[in-house]
Amino acid sequence: RPPRSTLFPYTTLFRSAFDVASVKPSLPGSRQQLAIQPGGRLSVNDFSLEALIAICHHLAAYQMSGTEGWMKADRWSIEAKTEEVTQIPVWSPPYLPEVIAVRLRALLEDRFSLKAHRETRDLKAYTLAIGKGGSKLVESDPAPQLAAGKQSPPQSPVPGGLPAGPTPSPGAMAAGPGVIIASAVTMDQLLTYLNKIMDLPVIDKTGMS
């Protein structure tokens, strides 16, 4: 059995690993990128180690503690490949499909000598609730838009830095600094997005779907 001090309970004596991998500091000013290419190739650029840990362990930022400053500040580029993965499952960024995530976990543990453990803690949380004046949201019916196949009209510039452009298609979201724009999304979709970016869990108590 592996020692309990190894990185999280995913570690086993026979870990899935990349066949070839390169880990190096990202070039200053480079563009952030996370992609899985055909043939089991993972390409990562300009990600902090803290972000990479969250991505491959499917964690939100508030679920990690004890990381050091350099783990958030320093940026890394990774090129890795495995011959064992011929088909990539459907996945939704930022979290990786498990066949790639398990290999990235092993790579980070090996190259950065990571050691960690899981524990349960009580946390404060944000509550999403309806204000005293009641909800001013109007339920959306995306069916006519989808049937017509028309592009949504351009939106006006929004305070907060998000440039003007087409409204997201029904069921989609767009975000900028301090701004979220959504079209015909569910409360579950909004809650999932908020839990990815907030520093504490977000609990929905609106009673809305």
C-alpha cells in the first residue's frame, strides 16, 4: 500500500502516467492555454501550480489550503503525451477528464514533490437569495430562438469591462471582469459557475429553477 502522505488518495503503486512530459516556466506575457489534442497529448501554458492542482483534482480554490505564495505566482508550461489514451471523453474546462487528470496528478507529484492530504472542515459560505422586493427575473423560453436559428442582437457595452458583442446563445454564459452575462440558463448553471470562481462555497436558497 502507498504511504498515506502521498498526494491525495488517488495515488497507487501502479499509477497511470504520461509516457513523455516536459514541465518548464512559461515565457513572460504568454497566452494562457489548456488543450487536449488527439493522441493523448496535453498542452498547458501559463498556469500556476495552484491552478493545476485544482484542475486535476477537480477542486475549487476554497477547497485548498496551505499552498505557498510561489505556487500561485509562478506560471508553468506543460507538454505531455500518453500512448494509452486514444479517445478523449467529452469534458468541460477547467476540469480535465479523469484519464488525463490522473496522469497530470502523477506528473505534478513527481516534478514538484507534492504531498498533501484530505480533511473535512467547516467553512463559511455565500447564500444566493431573493431580496426583499422579490425577484425581477423573467423566465426565458429559448425554444423560439433555437427554432428560428437567428443570432441574438448585439448587446450594449456593460460596465465592468466586458466588450459589446453578440449575446450568448440560449443555455450559454459569457464573463468578463466583474460581469456575467447569461442567456436562458438554469440556476444550477449559474451556481456551478459561481462556485468555480468564488473564494467560498455558494449555496442557492432562491427556490428558483
